[in-house]
Amino acid sequence: MPKDSLKVCLDALICREAFEVQGQQGQNIGRNIPMISIRDLEKNSFFYPFLRKPDFQRETNEWESEKICEFVESFLDGDLIPSVILWRSTSSYYFVIDGSHRLSSL
């Protein structure tokens, strides 16, 4: 089996939403969350229902199963994981600007 046929589709793990920036300037809705934990990615957490992927982002299907396993092992080993960039919209959704493969893998 060719290696590229082992890619995993993680696209359905974070819902897609239209990315709208209207009215964002000058508004402070609730509190900012400076850091999320692994528990925040559980479906029954307070944070997870507000996590969205902008509709313009590419599908989350570029990683092979081996890369996902290596990434999860790195996380469990306490290795440095690159930052994830989130943007909070006026609708209070947190859009994943960078890091949807990492979040979906975890």
C-alpha cells in the first residue's frame, strides 16, 4: 500500500463556521483564555463547543497515521508542541487559525 494512502481525515472533529470579522474592533466579550488544556478538547468540556475552524481553511486530512501517532507520543512525553493560534469572534467562537491538525490529533 503506498504511504500517501494512509492519510487520516480529521476534518469532522472541529466544526466549520463562516469566519466573519464585522464589528470585532473595540468589543470585549467575556474573558480571554490565555491557555487551553487537553481537557478543554473533550466534547463535554465548556470550551470545545465554541471551537471552530474557519470555512476558508484547508481540510484537516494531510497527516498520515504515523505522524499522528508520533505527535501524540511527543505530547505525552512532554515535548515542546508548537503554539496553536486561535481568534475569538464576536459570536464567541474560537476559530483555529493555525493548528487544526494538532488539535484534532489530540
